[in-house]
Amino acid sequence: MIFTPELVKARLRDQPFTPVQIVTTSGQTYDVRQPDLVWVTDEYLMVGLPSAKNPTVPGGLATRVALAHVTELRDLARLVSPSNGSTP
């Protein structure tokens, strides 16, 4: 499948948003728990790397991923609370 900017934007706009894992041709993965952590251009995704303390906010770093190297957008399983086993 070829990922276009429109396809990626549509996936990031899903309501409610489901966290996604971006998979590349090299096998590198990027977990996206907030849609605001990804900026979509015509040729690249700028993926904000999350803070170590809170994975839902940017940590000040980003990486550029060429759309041509994106092979999959996987739904991430929701985090399970260890105290009661329920999903948040």
C-alpha cells in the first residue's frame, strides 16, 4: 500500500483517535499516542518524539520519515491499567 498525505491525515483525524504505530521499510517503528505529534507534508512525516515522563506530549525532538518508506499504520493496543486490568 502506498501512503499518501491524505490517507495519513485521515487516519490521524479519526474520532475517537486510536493510537497508531508507524512502521517503515527498515523495520523502524514510531508509536504515536497523540495525533498532534505528527506533522504531515507532501513527502514526509515529522514525528514528534514523546517525552520520557509523559508519552502524550512532545519531548522536544522530532524525526523525519519519508512517506515512501512508510509500510504500515498499525493500531496500538490501548494501555492497560495494572491496578484493575481495565483500559483507560
